[in-house]
Amino acid sequence: MLRRLRLLGIALIAVGLGFIVASGVAYTRIQAGYDTLQAFSQAQNVTLSYNEDGQLIDRGTTEGADAIMALLTDDWAYPVKMADLDPNDPLVNTASEYMFQMATIGYHVLNGTQTVTLTEAAEYKGETYPAGTYEFEVDGRYWTDFDRKNPIEGPARSQAWSGTVHGLFGELGVGVVTHSVLQMGLGLAGILAGLGLIFGLTGGGLVWVAKSDSFDSLAQRLVENDPAQPKVTV
């Protein structure tokens, strides 16, 4: 029985070492991903703005930043991690910062005004639009909320939600997903390391117990006192 315990302990130690090696490999890959994301963010040099009190601002006011945060947390239901919004590190390189930057763009598009010029009169649904310049309020409209056939709304849609805006949304979205995946990978590496430690300690404990003299004596007494064992009398 002792030999079996030792073999089981050794096997558990080997499994634990395997988990620890796997966690080390995973951590190095994850760290490489963080380094790449950091380098990419530094190359773009996109930063959030803070005032001297460390509060987020947009176009110089905290009210603007509060409105953007409301869009992000209320309308988009994104769980912002406030610890990521660090005035000492304004570089946009975390999921919450990427999402805030995306919300900043979205907020100004949704609340902007587009100038549409008709070079000639147009008619749509019984209404005539004379040639001239029109100021069109986006008024919270997303891409699908415009009537693209309307001679005013159609051009306003492509001006408000331009290819540049869609491209920035896509790029920032990649940053959000990348950072989130890296965080999940870091958690997985921690789980692997924890499993390795548990298996290693359990295996080491079995080997230690199997080599213990007191355990040998206890095992011997159990065998001697087992009623199933044949009694030899002289």
C-alpha cells in the first residue's frame, strides 16, 4: 500500500508540474499580447483628457465626459472598470478606455448637426425640398434610424456615420476584445498555476506520508488487527 501511495504521489507531482509549465507558457504568451497592445496604443497616441483634479473631461468640461459616460453605461450597458481610467496613464490601452473613446465618438455623432446642400429641388413623399442648404439634427439617430431615401436624411446619414466613424468603431472594438481576451487568458493562467500547486502539494503530501515511520507503524498495526487476516499461532 505504501508503494502505491508513493507512486500516486509522484504521479500527482508530475501532473502539478505539467499545469505549472502550462501556466508559465500561457503567461508568457499573454504578456506578449499585452506588450503588443501597449505598443500599438503608443503608436496611435490616443489619450483621454483629465482635468487637474483627475476627473475625465470632454472638450474641457466634466459635464461632457459625464454625458459620454451615461451613454456608455446606461444606453450601451457597458460595465466600466473605473480603475482603468487612470489620469496618470491617459493612454487608451484598456477595454474601458477603448469603450469610452468609442462612446466619445458616438456621442458627438449622435448629438451633432450635419449640413446638407441640395443643388436642385427634390420631392419625396409629397413634400418638396427646394434647392438650398439645410441644417439637419442627427438627434440620436444611429445608422439604421435614417430614412436613406429622404433627400435630406440620406446625405446626412452618410455624413454623420461616415466611413471614418465606422472604421474607428471597428478599430476600437478590436482593442476592447483584445484586452478582454488577454484578461481572460491571464485568469486562465492563474487557474492553471493554482491547479499545479494543488496537485503538487497533494502529491508531495502523499509521498511524505508514505515515507513516515509513524505511518508505517500505523499501517502495520492495522494489518495485524484486521480480523480478516489469518492468525498464526505457535
